[in-house]
Amino acid sequence: MPGFKPFFIPSKHGIVTMFKHCDHAAMEWYRLQRGGGNVTVKHMDTQTLERDFDLTEIINGVEVMGPSPFGRHQSISSNIYDLIRQHIKKTKTGKVFYSPLDVILKEGQQRLQPDILFIRKENSAIMQDWIRGVPDMVCEIVSKGSHVKDTITKKDIYERYKVPEFWIVFPELETIEVFTIEEDRFKLFSAAEGEGMVKSKVIEGLEIDVREVFVDFSFE
């Protein structure tokens, strides 16, 4: 790509990819050249990106830019969002949001974009320009390139900041696991694979049939 030249530096986070004067298109081009996966960048290099639609997260002080999700990921995300929204429209207990929306747990250190998040009415003060504080529930949908980030790195962060409930979704296994905070640690609260129901502790009365989450896209 003309005028586009990445260079690299070692750090405690591994090799950090550095860019000068690049944008989303340049980063996506570079990501594809290296076979996919996440691209880690320094904060100064993403200032040209529009902050109202930016797929960059800050994880443990390092900016990480992931690729846009595939269609199946988005289908699953929209199914979960719709099921939660239908429930809370009746109960009026809070609001549900979908990515990309920044959740700022610590400015400059932890700025995450969970696939789905829920905020109880009592916690609505954190709903500002972005979400500034701890949501009541977050959900991550695992893709091939995000397995470690979602199941280890981000899970550890959510646990550290005591997010009350964490859902992790495995599309290939058609599995959903729901973890809740107990004594400052995540413990499995509910799970289902292929069929069956998963329950939420935070969103009172919510039970979801996993078949409705993983149903194939259809116009019917």
C-alpha cells in the first residue's frame, strides 16, 4: 500500500506494531497481509480514526484494534440483543446495548467494547457519552482470532473490576456460559450447549433458549 510502512518494537506485551499516518483501510490491509488476527497499535497512531465508530480497545494500557466481525458473529449478537431487549421492554429494569460502544473502566488503561452489555436502571448514571463505569452484564462472542483475548484477557479484566455478570458465547460449539461474581471471582452460574436454556442472575427472570441464539439466518 503506497505511503504505508509499519515498523515494530518489542515490549512487555510482545511485538507492538507501529504505524505512521495510517487509517482503518491501511490497518485492515496490513492485517490481511499478516494472515488476520488483531493488530496492536500505539495510541498516537489512532488519532486519525473517528471516535464515534472506532473498533479500537485499550486493554491493560495498550491499544488493540480488531477486524470487523463476520456475518455469523453479528447474527448471534443481534439475536442475543433482541432476546434481552424483548425481556427488558416488559420488565423495564434497564437498558441493553451492542458493540461498538466504549466501556471505560479506567481512563487510558481499560477501554473495552463488549459485544453486548446491560445496565440496570439503578446504575444509569454510568451512561454518558460512552459507558463510564462498571456495567451490570457484559457478553463476548468468541471468534477464531479473539479466543485468548475474550476467554482470558478480557474475562480477567471484567473479574478484576467486579462486573456482576459475564456471558461468553462460543459459536462453533453453539455454547453459552454465564458467570457471576462471587467473593470477587467469576463462578459458572448457567450454561447450555446446542439446546437448553441459559439463565441470568442479573437480568431478573431472563431465560434464553440457545437454539434461538444460534438459529441460521433466514427471511422466514
